[in-house]
Amino acid sequence: MSDLAPPMALLAELTHRCPLQCPYCSNPLNLERAAGELDTAAWMRVLDEAAALGVLQVHFSGGEPTVRRDLEALVAHAAGLGLYTNLITAGVLLDEPRVTALAAAGLDHVQLSVQDHAAPGADRIAGFRGSHARKLAAARLVRAAGLPLTVNAVVHRQNLDHLEAIIDLAVALGASRLEVAHVQYYGWALRNRAALMPTRAQLERATAAVTAARVRLKGVLVIDYVVPDYYARRPKACMGGWGRRFLNVNPVGRVLPCHAAETISGLTFESVTERSLAEIWADSDAFRRFRGTEWMPEPCRSCDRREIDWGGCRCQAFALTGRATATDPACALSPDHAAMLTVAAAESAGDAPPFAYRRFGGAETEPEAPAHAF
Amino acid sequence: MSAPVEIGETSVPRLPRHVKLRFDAARGAWVVLAPERVLVPDEIALEIVRRCDGVTTVGTIVDQLAAKYGAARDEVAHDVVEMLQDLADKGVIAA
């Protein structure tokens, strides 16, 4: 492993606390509580070690990173190290003094989530009344501060038909980028899969809307969009390959090859409180386990795309087959691919069950069936 | 909202606030940092991007590179405009 390249990006999950309760949250089902979070000094040391290791970009995320009052100090520290700083936020806690302070600290970019094109649908998905209006206000503050904005829209069966309106919203908010992110099914989203899985017809309409908007908005809005795994024929290069480009430090300091890696049982993750980031990146069992191509089974092992998609997503393979070394079922060459498509077709065709909202101490089921909001 | 940028020889390209060009010691290479993107420019691309200073016109950049590489100005102009237009469409270059 002497030729191991340094990671490009660090996802710093400062906290799992969040005022929103999105049923597809990428945080684990067992959320870390505030008392266990790394303190300011520990995060600054993580940033020092990340920069020294060769990390170029740091994404401050959560949970909702703005619940941490030391966010500005951490952004300033990262900017001082020459790191490109990105804030991934729900926006509902941002006010003008906060945005001004973050810009002054050297923040390079803001990525703001929206749950739908409008309230009340957006508020229902977020489990937070008034959240959409607060997000619109936050976007205006971000732009007024001269910060570039990316809108991130997680899409699923309950908002995918509004994608054109979501694109229009991103333009109206002055975003230069829009990420249209189909839900990925592990953790909370796996639990809510039947409430989130789109039909193939929905997906095809959405893909056509993106294709048309990319032409219409060339030079105005860049749209990032990837066909979701359940309807794909080839897997995506999840994280650019396990342990190749990316590392994630969770709120208590555990270092993960991706934010969902803890859904795979049988892996142990080391902490920045015990070892340096460089040692964990190079030597820890969790990072080495699926790095490169040695771990691959057939059909991956002899596939000419093995260093393009790196075998796809380990978390998805584990979630659907119980084996983390299985070929990602998103691949048409996987023996589990047909079963995955069957699940998608069956769940998307049925009525959407109520959401199980993301909560500390376990999910809370939506009190009413969702029909009233639409 | 922003308007599309059309690159021509009179354009004055620059890196927008959210795009940074810096030398990365860990890789021994120049990198362009943008939201969710890291570009590692090749030698020619780096020569172009480094001249995007908000002062120099595309025409002057073409003159400089044609002289530096002893290449036909027409060909250099075509390549420079094409590359900058692509970067502008991706939001990496403003003008």
C-alpha cells in the first residue's frame, strides 16, 4: 500500500442533532447524542491531520452542523489550512449574523437541502412545519453574503413528479448548482423504502426533465443527476471506490470509509481519539477491507469495469444480500439484480405507507396516512 | 440568477469566488477546487487557467500561448476558447 493516494475529501459530521426528521436521513438508526460529540479542539486537530494527509475539501455536515456554535471557528481553522470549505445545511437555523460570520470565516460554498418545491409537502417530508419558508430565507441570506449556493434535492416517489418545479426553485434562489439525489436505501431510507421508491415511469419522466433542463439552463445551472441504483444496469462508483478518495469522521470521532459504513456488521471503526487520521486511512481494517480489487468476487473480479465502478456500493450489497463482499445488486451482472428490480416494482406500485421519521431513540411513525398533504 | 457566459477573444475570464487554484503539496500538483469537484489541470490547461486573472483578455492569453509554444494562433484560439467555454458552462470560470 506504499502507493496509496491521499484522500481528496473529508466529510466532517459535526453532530447528529438536527431539527428536521427526514425519513431518508443518511445518519445511522442509532444516532449519537450531543454528550459524546468531539469538542472544538479535537475537531481542529482532525482538520490539521486531514490537511497534512492531503485532503483538499472539507464538507461540514451532520445532522445539522449549524447547531454547533463553534462552526465558524472550525470553518476559519479549515480555511486557514487551505482547505476548500463547504457547508451542508438544512438552513433552518441560519440567520443573517450567522451567515455573515460564516462568510467572514472563509466559507467557500453552501449546499442547502430542499425537501420539495413548496410547502406543505416539503414541511411534511422534513417533519418540521415552516421549514421550507426558512430555507428560502436562508438561501437569500447566503446569496446576499456573496456565497455560492448549491441546492440539494433528495428525490423519491413523493416529490419526483415536482422535479421541474424544484429546478425552477433552484434557479430562482440563485443557485449555480442543483444536485438531484435519488434516495439511497440504507439506514432510515431502507426502513422507509416503500414510502420512497419511485416507479420506473416516474423515474423516466424525471430523467427527461433533467435532460431538457440541462439544455435550457446551460451556463446558468449545473445539474448533477445519477439514475438510482434500483433501476440502474451498472453500479455507481460509490465514494469513488472504498478507501480511495474519501473519509468521514462521525460526531464521536469514528473514521468511516462512507457515511453509511456502520450499517455493515462485522467491521470495526477506529477513532481519531485513539490513532491519527493518516494511520487510520492507511492501515485500519475498515479502510483496507474493500479497498482496491483484491476483495472482489466474480463477476467483479474479472470485469473490465472493476476499476471504474470499484464493485459499486458495499453498504447496498450488505443491505440486500447480507454479504458485504457480494457484487452490488445494482449491477445487471449480479445474481441478485432481478430480485432488486422486483422489490422496486412491487414497493413503488403499492400505496405509500406513512413515514417513519428520524428521531433520537427510534423512529416515530407519521400519525396520518400521507394522502392529506397531496 | 446568473446569465450564461459566452467566451470570445474579448472576454476577460477569472475564477469566481468559489473556485480556487492552488498548489497541493501532498500530490505535487496544481489543483482547481470547486464545489464537489477537484480538477487536476494538465500543463496546457494550467497555463490557461493561471492567466484567468480578471484582467487579461482571452485574445491576449491566446497570443501568449501561441508565442510560448510556437503554435498557429488559429489553432490555439480554437482550443483556448473551447476549453474556457466548457469551464464557464460548468461554473468554474466567470467572465
